[in-house]
Amino acid sequence: QVQLVESGGGLVQAGGSLRLSCAASGKIYSINRMGWYRQAPGKERELVAAITSGGSTNLADSVKGRFTISRDNAKNTVYLQMNSLKPADTAVYYCNVGLYDSDYGFNNYWGKGTLVTVSS
């Protein structure tokens, strides 16, 4: 079983910054893609940013220039540095990891989510 543990969410004023972390643990054979999704109240879950094992990144247009995604392969951890936060960034942020585990092969795993609230 693979577990994803997120941290770093909280309340911040508009223009401020937060850094989210997601650490994967368990029977991991190899990790491919790691990313962050978010879901605002009454909205569909959307991709925020993703990063491949080779370091290629993909960011939503709404966060380009403000957010940065990175990973530490030695720690099986992905980070999301969020700068210049806006009230529209308020959402529950979910870590997602595509990996091969020792029991079920390739699968996507989700964290339980961490709440980010940006006040105006």
C-alpha cells in the first residue's frame, strides 16, 4: 500500500506565499509523474501542476509565473511553491502520484488533501 502525506496548507493573505509538500511512502517500485490538483467549492477538480521523473513540468495557465513544482526523488517528495496567491487559488489541494507499486503495478494514488485559503 502506498500512502501520500500532504502538508503546508493554511490561511494566507492575498499576495502571500505557501509551500506544499507531499511525501510518498510504502511499497514503491518506481515513481513516474507527481503532481498537484485542486478543487474549489462548487468546482471540478483541476490540474495545477505536474512533474515527470525526468523533470519536465506542466502548469495550469492560471498559475504560470506564480507557482513552481519540484521534486526530491531521494525523499519521494513533491513540492508546490505558491507565490503571489490570489483568492481564486482558494481550494483543497490534492497530491497525485503515478507509480508502480509492488502489489498492483502502475496506479495513481491520491492524498487526502490540504486546504489553502487565500483572504482578500
